[in-house]
Amino acid sequence: MDTSTSVTNSTSLQISHFILTGLPGIHEWQHWLSLPLALLYLLALSANILIMVTIQREPMLHEPMYHFLGVLAVVDIGLATTIMPKILAIFWFDAKAISLPECFAQIYAIHSFFCMESGIFLCMAVDRYIAICHPLQYLSIVTEAFVLKATGFMMLRNGLLTIPVPILAAQRNYCSRNEINHCLCSNLGVTSLACDDITINRFYQLVLVWVVIGSDMILVFVSYALIIRSVLRLNSAEATSKALSTCSSHLILILFFYTAIIVVSVTHLAGRRVPLIPVLLNVLQIVIPPALNPMVYALRTQELKVAFQKLLGLGEYVSRT
């Protein structure tokens, strides 16, 4: 008994890192996916940096909606950068090892940025609701102080509520297995390697999803239901079209964001039979939105489109047309 205990303890002490095996079932040719993923990452970085620079330099974009869009760009860069360098290192250099502190830090960053993105979508939905349903009170309600408080509250909420996730994961006893069948450190993927009970980890993960992302999603769709009801009551078809166009890009993105969450959650139920699907969707769910968000806004928001053209030296062309 003493010898067995000693061996177990020594094995526990030896686990100082995890091994990220990559995409399950396609390890031999997963490096071919590195090119599209790298291009998506570069697109996300360049497009979101362009968004931030444009909003900062163009006075006509110094409005609450574009402030939230700038914060969303920062969050998107942080979310993509949290996972993509490590994924590309795995695919290109077979750098599969990741230390425990680095892994737990990645868990925290993923959860924090993801919840922050959901929170910013809620702020943008509330902004559009007040602008369309209560236009006369908009300037008195959505002030600079309101925008700063809303942003600060979302940062504080998501920063604090996600802290227990990596802390609880770090408290588990990892005594034997250290291979994670994933490209990144997902909370449940890491804690599934623990030798002790992980009920509290699963419970808090579920609570976090429902309390933060679930409540955000409900409030976002309630806001848009009220917006649509208000718009349909307008007598002018032109006013209806203009009102819908101001929030169509936002609606497209939130539908994609929350639909992706639901799809990934459902596919995890079939993860044991086809483990590649939930892992690949999980990666795409984190990489695609940062690249998609600025493109949708740039294509569907006239003020932003004009500001891009000015920034890129196309101002003369814009004025002529």
C-alpha cells in the first residue's frame, strides 16, 4: 500500500504540462488546415485594427454605437490571439506541450473574452433599442458616462465571474493522463483528465453559461423583438427600411454568435462518436467571429465604409461619387 501511494504521488508530481494532440482523428494531415486558419487569423487582426484606427481618427464615428464596436474589435483580437498562435505552433512545429499555468491562463482568457463579446452584443442591442424605440430620449440616456459605465460593468462582470473556472481546474489532481484531445485548453477537456471528482467544475461551467451568456442572449432577443415591433408600427416604408438598416449588421452577427454557441453545445453530445466535429467547431467558433464581425460592419454600415475610404486615401473618389 505504501509503495503504491508513493508511486501515485510521484506520478502526480511529474505532470507539469499537458499535451495538446490537435484535431482528433486527422493528426496526420491536420497541418493542411493551418493555411486557412492562419489567413483567418491575419484577416481578424488586420480588419479589427483597421476598425479601431478608423473609429479613433474619424470624428463622425465618435458615437456610442461605434465605441461599442471598437471595444468589440479589441475583444475579437484578444479572443483570436488567445488560441491561434498555439494552434499554429502545433500544426507547424509539433509544439504540443503546454504548461499547467499557461493552460489555465488560456482557459481564463477564452471564457473571459467570450463572455465579454456576449456582453458587448447586449450593450449594442440596448443602444439600438433606445435609439429606435425612444429616439427623443436617446441623447439624454446614452451619454458618454453611460457608455463608459456599461463597458466597465461588462469588463468587471466577465473578469470576476470567470475567475473560478481556472481556479477550480487548477485545484484538481492530475495524476496520470496529460493528453488533451483538442487544439486548445478547454475547461471540460482539461478537467476530464483529473483523477478526482469534477462535479463542481461541470456545475460552475453550466451556471456561468446560463447566468452570463444565457441572460445576455435572452435580453438581446427581447431588445430586438421590441425593436421589430416598434419598426412595424411606423407608417412610412422609408422610415421602416432606414430603421432596420441601422441594426441589420448587428442582428446578423448576434444570430451567428448565439447560433454557433447552440450548435457547438449540441455537437458535444455526439462528441464521443465523432470527436473531430465538436473540436473543429469549437475552434471555428472562436476564429470566425473576429474575422467576420468587422467585414459585416464595413459592408453594411455606410458611415464606416466612407471612413475606411478616407483613411485609405480614397477621399477624393468618395467626394466625386
